[in-house]
Amino acid sequence: MKTRRWIILPLLTAAVFMAFGIRGLIEYRKAEAGIARNESLRKAIAEVDRIEDPRAALEAYRGIVPSLPEVRLRILQKQWLVALDILRQIRLAKYNRVLEDDVPALYAGLTDRLHAMKELCGTVLTDDTPLRNEVAWRVYNLEGAARLLEAFTVLETEGNWKKVASMLAASISAFKSAVEAVDAAEVSNLEKDMPRWNLELLHEDIYVKKFTMVRPDSERLDLRDNLEAVIPEKGGYAPGEPLEKRIRK
């Protein structure tokens, strides 16, 4: 019995150590594979980041797997640039007799783009994947920009003032959420000011109060022009400082 015990104990000990060794090796290989995947993903994102054409970059980002929040943010940013390009085409076509018949189709395409942006914003913000504030504020900011451009589009195509007022309120809400998220993020003061600029420009009484009142057609035309003027530019960010630097929440 003693002889058998002296044989079994070393074998059992060796088996235990071997099991731990195999497990450690498996974990090491998993970690090594994870590092390789992350590096491959980083390189894929960096490669697409160098694509200048927004539409081509948009399709390339959609092909990256897994679609991390940082990748989806880039998709949103490119969608916004494409939407601005469509808006530029609309502005040119409206005053061109040869192209003016294309305006309804351009507005329809713009509306589809904005709906896709809003849907993706909602997915990113409600997904189970942990979302860093550095990403969240940009998504909220782009959502606010998309809703603002949508309000302008409805104003141009439908003239539905109640619908526009609702969209404008949703845009303001998104920009406020962007301000809250950017305040909790570790970013520069310049970035912290960006959603504030958008919100301040939009929240000025000169723009907002006109939606709650019935105005003559001439003033409605002024409002349309004013609303177009505050649509954020590249990246969903306002081009300059607000009329007032103090923000009312």
C-alpha cells in the first residue's frame, strides 16, 4: 500500500501540474490570438482612415468586423459628410433649370441618409457594448446634427411646422446629451466646446421661438434661411463660436 501510495501521489501531482500547464498554454494562445486580432483590426481601421472619398470609406468601414463603437462612429461621420454633399447638390440644382427636376430625388436620398444615421445612432447608444464618453458625445452630437438637417429638409419639402418643431426639440435634446457626455470625457477644452456651440446656435431664441408662433410667409422664409445657416459642418460640428458663450440648459 505504501509503495502504491508513493507512486500515485507523484503521478497525481504531475497530472495536476500538467492540467494547469495546458490551461495556461491555452489561455496564452487565446491572449496571443486576441492581440493579433486587435492589431489586425487597428491596421484595417487605419487603412480605411486614409481613404478620402466619404462614400468609398463608408463602404470600407462597413466591411470591418467586428463593428466596434469606434468603427460605427466613423461610419456616422462619413454618413454625415455624404449628407452634406447631397445638400450641396440640392443647393446647386435648385437654381439650375437643367438640374431642378433632380431636386425631389436628391431630397429623398438625403432623407434616407438621415434616417440611417438616426437608426445607427440609436443602435450605438443603446447597445450592450460599453460605450466610452469620448465616443458617446460624438454620437450624440452627430445625432443632433442629423435631426437638425432633417428638420430643414421637412421644412423645405413639406412645410409641416409641427413636425419641424418636434424634430428641432429632438435635436436640442441630442446636443444636450452630447454636452453631458463630453463633460464626463477626458478631451480637450476645444472638443468640450463643440456640442455647446451647436446647442447655443440652435437654442438661441431667434430660431426657437419662431417655431411656436404663426408667422407670415416672409418670416417663414427667413426662418428657413436661418435654420440652414446653423446646420453644422464637417463632422457635425459648428464652424465657430456661439453668439453667446454662456449656455442655458
